[in-house]
Amino acid sequence: MPTLDDILEHIGEFDCYQKRAFFVLCLLSAAFTPIYVGIVFLGFIPEHHCWSPGVAKLSSRCGWSLEEEWNYTLPKEVIHGDSSTSQCKMYDVDWNITDLNCTNPLDAFANKSDIPLTVCQDGWSYHYSGSSIVSEFNLVCENAWKLDLFQSCVNVGFFIGSISIGYMADRFGRKLCLLITILVNSVSGVLMAFAPNYTWMVIFRLVQGLVSKGGWLTGYILITEFVGLSYRRTVGIVYQVAFTVGLLVLAAIAYAVPYWRWLQLAVTLPNFFFLLYYWCLPESPRWLIAQKESDKALKIIRRIAKGNKKKLPPSMENLQPEEEVSEKLGPSFLDLVRTPQIRKHTLILMYTWFTSSVLYQGLIMHMGIAGGNVYLDFFYSALVEFPAALILILTIERIGRRYPWAAATLTAGMACLITALVPEDLYWLKVAAACFGRMGITMCYEMVCLVNAELYPTFLRNLGVLVCSSMCDIGGIITPFIVYRLANIWHELPLVVFAVVGLTDGVLVLLLPETKGKTLPETIEEAENMHRQGKHKEKIIYLNVRSSDMKN
């Protein structure tokens, strides 16, 4: 009996019907961007200093500008040789004394260093025309860890949601799962925009994390199950390019709407339109075949054929699953570490997923505290993801996987190191190096998604991808703490950490076998012998819903 791939060769592997479905699902991919990296704008940290009602009255009486007020009334601190106004300390002085003058209100003290200091007692003043969750909920100084927690909770949601949503999609169907995640994501996003306090904001963001990544992955799974064998790899890459388009759109919206609540609404409300997928998209025919519902699958196949203006041959009306289960026993976690080569692959791939997440999210977060124009920097760095995808498409079938992968990771690590060491007066060079790092780590993300599945035998493939890619979310959980806490010690220290992590990964990748032109392993023995296996006709694989996502 013919498989679905055999049928698609006759009715169109990637024709009009699949292209329309692919387009609408790419919109979903682009809409995932604000949840994954929205912290750059939602959690923007503006310049801030202690606020005091007494200082405010004195400033009003003297007619000071904000800069003059800070210069006259706030202590100085030296960080790495640079003197700046303290953001978290203030003079312990009664500013309501009437004889304080306007030119030097602290001249009564012979030495300013003798004036006692105290922490900010009455909040902070922010030098920012818009608003962010930082300025509204005062997530600075001793409360700065709450910003880290905000982003970490999203990644905790990603980690839990990817596994649970993956199970739901396998159990109840791709389309139903997709619609539920869209609805929950949209409602929780709107509720977050109206959150009355920090606690509720984090709760709603956590809910978004629980469903958004799983929904993004389900969209990827759904479209790859509609296209033919030879188009799945390209469709997977372009689906992620749509995510990059979302980065550009996010930068534009954030620039136009510098108030975090309105920004949250602006990027959330369009998600409600995705509920129209109920009428636009059918259920996955592959899933229906796997569930032994061939009659329903056949109706969808006829619908695809009609949309492609082709006819289904009568000889192909009997369907069978594409892959029979060859193992009597299911896969075990021990299978990932029981044999030497697979154990090596598992450990390296876990570290690579971790590296990809830490460097990708870390570079974006560090951009938000770099002190430049965050909108332009975000826009420029997003543009480099397009050539990253193009380079990947052009090289993996010609050169192979391993060397472009290692080169991309080493480039990302070296770029982080250069960015950290370049002086501030060469800001253009820092931005250029950071963009190269972003391009390198984007390519690394693409490669690990592809190669991860090519290194495991068939019965172990889904579990292997799931376990290894879970480190992606673990990396996302700790990245905010690396960026925001280490930056307090030295602004460029997070980049040095990223460089060490990336360079190490670039070397480890070279220890993996080349998979270009090799058949997929069917057994553990074949997987163990991949480093000695010759080239054969390559099979193009498909990651099913139990695999982790392609980007975060």
C-alpha cells in the first residue's frame, strides 16, 4: 500500500494548498517572537537614581534639570575606573532644611565622603519617556533579581509546556492542540497587559510560556506533515526565518509603542486572529493515519489534491502508516547513555543545545543593557539571521554538517570575546562583532535541530531529541541571571562567559560524526558505527511532535 509521501508525489509535495497553509503558519512563527525575546523591550532598564520628596521640592524651588538634580544631590561611585552617579544609594540628609542653597546644597559638609549614605527610601526616578516593567514595578537595585525571575519563568514554562503539549498533540491531534494553545496564549497575554502587580504579571507570563513554545512547535509539525519528503528540511528552515521576520516587526512596534502595557496588547491581540485556523487548516493526515483513521485522512488528502488542482489516483486510496514500530520494547533513557558512541553524542548534543540557548538569548538580553540605541541594535542584529539561513542552505548539502557547524559556533564564541574586549569608543566595531556572533549562533541552532535527529536510531530518535533539547530551556532559565547579575560585576563579563561556552562547544562539535550522505541509523549498532559508516543515499527525516522546538 502507498504511504502518504508516495501520494504527495502525485498530488503535489509543496503546491498551492501547502503554500497557503505554510504562509498562515509562518504568521504564527513570527508571533512567537515577543514571548521569546520580548524581555528586551518589556524589561528595558532605563537610567535611574534614588528619588526623594525633599530633593524634589528643592529641585522645584531651584529650577534644576534632572541631570543637575542628580549631580547636586546624589553620591558618586567608581566602577571599573569610571565615575558615575550612584543608582542605588543616596545621601542620608534632611533635604527639607530651608537654608540649603541651589548652587551647592551640600557645601555645609566639609567632605562629601563623610556624609552617611543610605539605600533608596522612597523609590526611584527614571530618565525614560516611556515605561517598562522595570520602571513600573521598580525592578532595580535590591529588586533587580525579579527581572531575572520574570524571564526565567517564561523558560520554565517552555520546558514544561514542550513536553506536555507534545504529548497532547500526539494524543488528541495537532489541530486541536494548536487552537487550544493559541487561545490560552492570547487570553493570558491580554491579562498580563492588565496585571495589577508584579506577581500576577509573572503568573500570566508563565502561562504564556507553558503554551506558546508548544504551540510554535505544533505549527512546525503540522506544516511539515503536509509537505513531501524533499521539502521538509527547507520548510523547517524557512519556518524559523519567519521567526526572524517577527524580530524585525517587534523592533518596529516597540519603537512606535514605548509603553510596556500597550506594547503587550499590540503584540498579543493579533493572536486572536489565529483562531481562524479552525476553518483554514485541516488536521494532519499523517496523524490521522497513525491513529488508524484512514477515512478522515483520505478526505483531507482529496482536499489537498483539489487545492493543488490535481486528482488522487484510485490506486492510492488505501493508506498505511509510513513507519512500523520495529522495536518490541519502547525506548529507555538508559539507551541514551548505555553505549559509548551514543553516550558521547548525547552529552555533546545536550551541551550544544545549552550553548545555543545561552548565547542566542544572552546576546539579545545583553544588547538591552549595552547603552546604545536598543531599537536599531535589535533591528541590525536580527537582519544577520537571514544570511545565516542562506549560508546553511548552501553549505550543508555541499560541505556537510560538522565543519560549517563548528565554524559557526567558533565564530559566535570569538565574536563574543571581541565584543567584550573592544573599547566603547569603537562602538561600531562592537556592534559588528555582536552581529557576527548572532549570525553564528543562529546557524548553530539550525544545525543542532537537524543533526540531533540524524544521530539516533529510529526507535530512540524522538526521545533523544526531547532529552537533548531540554537543555535549551535549562539554558534559557539561567541566562537572565548570567546577563544581569554578572554585568553588575563587569559590564562585559557575560560576553566573556558566552565566549568560553561557545568556543568549547565549537571544539566538541568536531567530535561528532559527519551525517551528510549517510542513511539514518535504524538500530543502536548502526548508530554506534556511524563514525565508520560510508556514504549512502541519504534519507530526509522529520521530527515529530515529541521533539523539542527549533529555537528556544
